[in-house]
Amino acid sequence: MARITKWIGLVLAAVVGFLVIAAAIVYGISSRRIAKVYTFDDQPLTIPTDSVSVAKGEHFVQAITKCAGCHGDDLAGKVVMNDAVMGRLYAANLTRGKGGIGRGYTDADYVRAIRHGVGRDGRPLLTMPTDAFYYINDQDLANSIAYLKTVPSVDAALPSKRIGILPRALFLMTDFPLVPAENVPHSGSRPPTVPAGPTREYGDYLATTGSCKGCHLKDLSGGVPIGRNVLSANLTPKAIGSWTETDFRKALRNGIRPDGRILSAVMPWPYTRFMTDSEIHALWLYVHSVPPKNSRGR
């Protein structure tokens, strides 16, 4: 009996030792990637100050990029995750109030953060969906920055971040979006500007820059975890081919499916409801132009 107990103890010690070593490796590799310094040489953007441009920027920030979903309705920042396993991460205070990045950000800093997902120190901004925002055209980006520079100041100094071992491991082993800056062609040529209008091409632009493809995948087939017990929906004609444009508009504006069911709370319809009819029509044309696909894993 004593021998069995001894062997069990040795096995448990070996397992614990292995887990400690594995955790140290995960922490070390992820820390190096999180601390990587990025450099690039963007052409400066001219940021407008007129009220029309600011209003266009407000609409883009509110309805398309849906920044309030992470940064709060007043853009003063809020918790993104906070528990023992996942760690603690807050979206930044974007205002000029105490603790806000707006107090010291230059135009170039805004461009670097939004387009490249990189902070003033050259290191990546964690979970910032810059792999979508990189494709925002110069005018929409300039208008958005113009708006961000006008939002009311809110004093909100947020706690320091702490990234747990689980998101670090997921980051190394899956496509968990801890460091989206890794997926941006920082030195690549700028994507061509797509004219705004009720077209399939503009719908593709809105789906891309609005991070729709981040949850629903590039082919819109969905089926990936985006919340507790929630999988992203399949948006291809395979799944919503029977929807009418009215159904589609109702889902984006009211969060209600054609059968009356309420969309999951992770679907940002409280922000997509601000999209114009022309923008929704463009999205409708786009999602009905993609090839029908089964959801991932089916």
C-alpha cells in the first residue's frame, strides 16, 4: 500500500511539475509577443474640424465600428474581462478626462492605435479589433478621429491589466484575438477606397470594418464561440436564404429574428440599429452574394 501511495505521489508531482513548466513556457512566449515593438511609417492624415465631418465620424464610430460596445456609451472605458482565470482587461478611456488617452494623443497616435492596433510605446493594444479597423479608408478614419477628439471629457482612471494563463494559452494555440496587431499588414499598401452607396462592394467594406467577419468569419459561415454557450450565426444564404430584407433590417434594428426570437446579447444590434437604410441594404446585398456555407464544424 505504501508503495502504491508513493507512486501516486510521484505521478502527481510529475504532473504538477509538467503543468508548471508548461505554464512558464506559455507565459514566456506570450509575453514576448505581447511586448513586441512595432514600427511603421504612415503618411499623416489631415483631420477635419468642421461639423459635417465630425457628424459623419460620430455615425461611423457609433453604427459601424461600434466602439461603445467595448469602451462604453460615454467612451470612458469599461471592463472587457475580469476573473481569476482570464485576467483583468479594460477598454481604454477615449475621452480627454482624467485617465483618458484623449488628453495626450496626437493625430498620429490615433491613427497608430486604430489602424495598426499599436500604442504610443509601439507595443500592441490587446484585443483591439485592428485587424478589421486597418481597412477603414482614410476619410472615414479621419472623420472618426475628428469625432473622438470632441467627445465630452469623463474622468475615469482604469486599473492596470493582467492577462491570465488561459487567454495566453488560447492565443498561442488558437486564433483567440489577444494581439490582433499580428494580423495586420502594417507595411502593406492601403486598400482601395470603396465608394459609399447601396452596393455589394460597400456592404463588404461595412462587414469588414465593422468587425462582422471577426465573429462570423471571413466567409460569414459562423459557428464559432463568441460568448458563454453562444456560437456566431451563419450569415450565408445557406442559413438566411429565406430571410427577406425586411427580416434582415429588423434583426439589425430591433434584435429580433424572423421567428420572433431575440438575438443573443453578444450581437451588437443596439449599435447596428443606427445604420442607415442604405448601409443596411448594402450589407444585405453583400451577405446574399457570398457562397452558401455550412457553419464551422458541420
